[in-house]
Amino acid sequence: MNPVPESFRLLPGAAASPVILHVPHSSRVIPEAVRGGIVLGDRELEQELDHITDSHTADIAEAAAAGCALTPWRFVNGLSRLVIDPERFPDEREEMLAAGMGAVYTRTTHRERLRADGFDARPLIERYFHPYADAMTRAVEDRLEAVGRAVIIDVHSYPTEPLPYELHGAGPRPPTCLGTDPFHTAPDLLAAAEKAFAGFGGTGLDSPFAGTYVPLEHYGRDRRVAALMVEIRRDVYMSEPGGPAGPRLLAPAAALAELVDRLHP
């Protein structure tokens, strides 16, 4: 039996930095035991991973962190979102349940069957979702204790053309979509992101994806925790679907580094 891959990593930044770059969807890794519950053949699974993975976003976050005057922290998911999606609500609050994409997906990006009908998601939630959420909560609390605030920048990407699973895919698809939350995204945070990402085509707001990630312990409760989602359209930096990035990756990485620098004192 192969060892279970590392589920997530917290990569330390500067002690004085409040910023956590959160990278939840960059990995294609699926543990062998989890692969057994997915009904797709190997070729079909690779095609689904091409569509669903936010390819190279961990590389963008890494390059951005290296280019910052003050190094931010990075929390990186080591497993595919086809194992669990750490950004979904684990209950009926999650609107993506309508597309078979709650915390544990049962349908693909093209609304085809991913797991058998009646699949019991609870073991995956216990094994992967809750430990991830607990670790991210601790990372945020550590920043609050160290510097009195935490700023979560969610690093994502999205396809140029909408996929069938998207519930709000009919709206604008700007080079950079900024996802916001009315409680956790302050105007100055949004303005800093708009300035940082203006250089390669401009930004849009909450379309085609909206919202931010904040641990449930702090969500809607603690204004010291700020959050913003950065969704980079994939044609800006890579070949779709699932292809290489190359030097084009440097542009969004530089913009992300500029945003982080704007958030540091």
C-alpha cells in the first residue's frame, strides 16, 4: 500500500506578515484508496483533472511569495479537490450541492457521474476535510496572535469558457475575477487588488465566481480576519485545459506579489 500523500502544507512566512496565500485546488494527487471510489476510467479521470484543477496556482503563489518584500505565509492543499473540496460548506448551506459538488464531489465538471449513487462521504470528510479546516483555523489564529490580524488571499484559476457545472457561468469572465465577502472584504483590500491586477487586462467582481474562504470559526464573526479570492483566467498564463504555463506565469505572480506588498505595513 502506498503511503497517504501529505494532505496540506503550511509554509512559513515572515513573523510580521498577516498574509496567508491559500492554494486549495492546485494539486492533481488522489490517494489510491480514494481513487477506488471514483467510477471514471483512468483516461476520463485525467481529462476531468485537466478541467477541475487550478493548475500551476501553487507555482504562482510560490513565485509571488519569493518576490515580496515581506514573505507571506502559504497554506497549500497537497491533494486534488476530487478528494475533498476544503472550501465548500460540509452541509446543506453549500449551493454547489445542486451540481453534485459539495465538500465531496459526486458529479464531474460536465455533470457526469464521478462517484456511485448513494456514496457515503463521511469517511472522506473525517479523514481529510476536518483536519484541513482545523489546520487552516490554527494558521489564522497564529497570525491573529502574532500581529493582530489575518489576511487570507485565496489563489484560484478558472477556464476561459464556462463548464457545465458552473451555476453562474453566464456572466463576465475577466482576466482576473475578485471574489468578495460583505463581512470580510474591506474596501481598501479590494482597491489594493484592483490596482495590483490592473496591468494585464483589468479585473471584475464576483463573476463568474463569488465569495471568499474564511475558516468557519471566524466566518462572519471576526473582522480582524480579512479575505479576498483571486481567480485568474487560465488563458492569461497557461495552455488549456491542463497544459503548461511557462513564462506567462510570471505576470500573475508579479501582480499577486504587488498585492501582498500593499497589504504589509
